[in-house]
Amino acid sequence: MNGDAVRADLRVIDTLPHSPAAERNAAPIAAVLAAWLPAQARVLEVASGTGQHAAYIAAAQPGWDWQPTEAGAEALPFIAARCDGLVNLREPLCLDVMAPTWPVAAAAFDAVYVANLLHIAPWACTPALMRGAARCLAPGGALCIYGPFVVEGEPLAPSNAAFDADLRGRDSRWGLRALAAVEAAAVAAGLALAEQRVMPANNLLLRFVTAA
């Protein structure tokens, strides 16, 4: 690729939606996912947002077949542009977590990955995510959820408490979810919490598994 083409590509990237948080947490998340998932895996990402995680993780794990999705069709071109050139990353799909069926085949994925969704959506999104993930995961597959949670018996970090108040001020249906309630929703869908990792900036990465 010549210098003019490189500069043109950089200009395209600069115009895309960008999340500083996604930029910071992509590497720590990718490291944990690499420990949890096999070297060859089919991964469905729910709520890909800016596509930064999809681009970073797919580039770091060429053996993973990565399917990005987003609820709004208007986001798909931006995700596709950011992920252009990654041969293991599929064209993004429009996927609404609340829809009774998802636009993917049943039992087609080894993992479902979602970051920073549950606290910026109504509670009904959580059980819907669990049901949808259970349908599209292969036996022994994993649902990996990243974000801030309220853990019973543990003090809420001041930054998370402020974040929760801000979210609820913007939309009364939003807010940090209690880990116990999230786990109960998973159990109701046939998933079990197998592991949780403490992540930077007072977040958790959770791994739920299906029956092998």
C-alpha cells in the first residue's frame, strides 16, 4: 500500500465513531478471552458499538471467526469500515437482543461476547440476552459479559456509584445490574456462571457456560 493510500485509510478511521473506554479496555479483555476460548472459535459479538473491540480482538486472534452485530442498522457501515481488511471478521449484522429470534443459526457459535450493554438498556434486555445466547451457543459454549456490576457484600466503588446515578438520571430504566440478578437470569436460560475476572476500572468479565 502506498503512502497516499495509507493516509486515506487513516482519514477514514478518524471520521468513525470512537470510544476512549473501548480503546483502553480492548487489550485486557482480549487477554482474558484468549485464556477462556480455544484457538479456533466462532464468536458472536452482541452490541458491537463502534467496532473497536471487534477490530482489535479479531486482529489479535486470527483463528477466531468473529461476527459483529448492532441493534441499529445505521451503525453497520461504521463497524464494517473499521474492520475492513480483517479476513476472519464477517460483515456486521443487525441484531436486536429483544427480538424473539436472532439472525443467526441455532448452536452456531462457540462463544457470545457482549460489553457494556446491560447497564444502558432496560432490565428486560438481560434475560433476553441470556435466552438468545443459550439458543445460538454450541454445547459447551460460553457467554462472556463485560461491564460494571453491583456485587452483594462488596462496597460499590465511588466511580461506579457516580456512574450508576448518572445512568439512572438519564433513563430510569438504566443502571448497574446486581450480579446475583444477572446470574439468576442466566440460570433461568440454562446457563451457569463458571468464572468471573476483576478487570481494570472496577469492571468484571463474566463467563457463563452451557451444558457440555
